Amino acid sequence: MYFRLDRRLCPLSSEEEMKGKTVAVFTREEAKEKTSSTLPISLALAISPGRFCKAEPFLDRIQGTFFLPPRGDRKKGIRFCYVIEKDSLLFLDDSGFVLSQLNRIQKNREWDEPGIGRLFSDFLELLIQSDREYLEKLENRIAETETEILRGQEERHVRLLAFRKEVMTLNHYYSQLLDMAEEMQEEENRFFTNEEQRLFKLFGDRADRLFEKTRMLREYLMQLQEVYRSQLDMRQNRIMKILTVVTAIFSPLSLIVGWYGMNFEHMPELSWRFGYPAVAFLCLAAVGFCLWLFKKKHFW
């Protein structure tokens, strides 16, 4: 897909219509067929999309990759790469995500001074446009999980692990976007105007605030992990307390059983008519005394 960059993004039907500042989006298979293109397709194909967002400046271009982590309804990460030249911007994307974002820009954006840097900064802004709201919803979900854990629902620990993994991934993501924004600001080959560099700085400030938000969530989750461990320790202590009380109650009974289990010849209780009821009463009295003592000492 081709676009010409004027006051608005204008879709083109073929590369022959390209004049001035241009934008192109291809899948890797489509790019391999563009052997005669004037766009830096061979450079883009040489880029291996990984799990990072980065920008690498060269003398005649800036190139890099994006990795958008799974989030919400997006079950899989999205990877694509890009090459920026003085008057062109090329994306290689097999997911269709970049084209959908450019279509949004085409419908909603208009520039008095169009430029590749201005378009790219708007593209970056779209990536994080709804992230603040998403992080607030994520924080609310974590707070609900905290309430459930305090109510004794220890199985919510599994959700804590999922939250921790997601927040850590987002933290790395915003850190990489922040580094990318700094690379764009410090670009020395004058690909971008001062105004475009100012826009990259604004984007970097927003990415930095999102980064700080995820760092706060990471600390919150660490505290919540400690709360969970405290709850687990309290539960184990209650179990041990019950076992201790049960053991203490049955210890006198074990002593009585052991006492009368001895095989001495002269044990008057063995031939006494009320021997059995007396021993049974003695056992019940021992149990009752233990229960009374534990309750008085607030052991249970």
C-alpha cells in the first residue's frame, strides 16, 4: 500500500504515482516481489524483527523494529520493522496493524507542514493513545485481587503471577519506546526539523510517565506478594495451632492408655467393679480440663 504525504495522507494505487514525500506498507512476501522499487526494501528485508522497539540511526536513514506486547484482547505480540529516509517511510508488517494505524491517521489528521518526522511522531502517539486508561484498569483489577486475597482466597495468587508478568513486559516496552524517542531527538543527520524533534520529546515525556506508572505497579505487586505470603503464614499458623491443641488434648489420654496398658500383676483397677467407668470419667475429665484451660488462655 502506497501513500503520498501532503496535508493529509493520500492513498495511491501504484508506485508510479509517488511524488514528494511517500509512505509504503508491505508484507514481507510483497516486499520480496518489489525488486525494481526505488524504496529501501532490501534494507528493510535485512532487518530481523525481534522482541524490541528500537531506532538505529545511519548516515542516510533511520531503521528499527517494533514489538507490541500482548495486551487485553490482543493475545499475541505484533512485530514489524521500518526504514526512514529523508522523504520516505517504509514499513514491513505481516499483521496488518500498521496499515490500520495509517488509515486512522488518514481519516483524522491534517498537517500545515507535513513531514516524515511529523507522521512518524503521530504514529508513535497512536501506539500509546489508550495506554493510560488501560493501566488504570489494570491497577483496579490488581486492587480487586488484593481484596480477594485479604478475604482468604489464596488461589488468587495465580492471577498475581499473571499481573506481574504483564506489568514487567509493559515496563520493558515503555522503556524501549523512551529510548527510541531519545534517539529521534538526538538524531544528528537532520532528518527531522526542530518542531518534529520537539514532538518526539513530547512523546518521550508521555512514554516516561507510562514507564513510571508501570514501575509503580511493579512495586504495588511486590507489596501484594508480601501480603499474600503473610496471609499464607497466618493460615499455616492457624493450622499448626489447631494441630497443637489436638495433640495437647490427646496427650493425657495417651498417658492414661499407656499407664493402664502395663502388664503388672497387682493393679487393683483391673478387678475393681467401677474401674472401667472410673477410667472413662478420668479421660473425659482430662479432656474437659484441657479445653477449659486452652479457652481461658485464649489458645483457640
